[in-house]
Amino acid sequence: MAEIQEEAGDQAGAERLYRAAADAGNAYALTRLAEIQEEAGDQAGACIGPPPTPEALTF
């Protein structure tokens, strides 16, 4: 359903449906939501999960 709305140009409606599906555990919807946010220039919104802690970045 979200893909149909997206194809029809209803980005906001598609994003709402993808978000609902992602919240319900749909991995495809989570990926597509990140892609939409990245395409819109929202790099922070496109990141999945919290930012890494400084400790996680040390090697």
C-alpha cells in the first residue's frame, strides 16, 4: 500500500505507512523509510538506530 501511495506522489502518506510497518517490525519498511529520508536529504533521519558511543568507535 505504501508503494502505491509513493508511486502516486503521496510521499507523506507513504512515509506514514512505512513508519507504521517499521514500528511493527517490518525490516523492508524500515529500509525503505531510511532510503526515503536519505533521498530527501535527511542524513540524520536516514541513520538506523542511535549514534554510536565514543567507546564503540575506538579500535
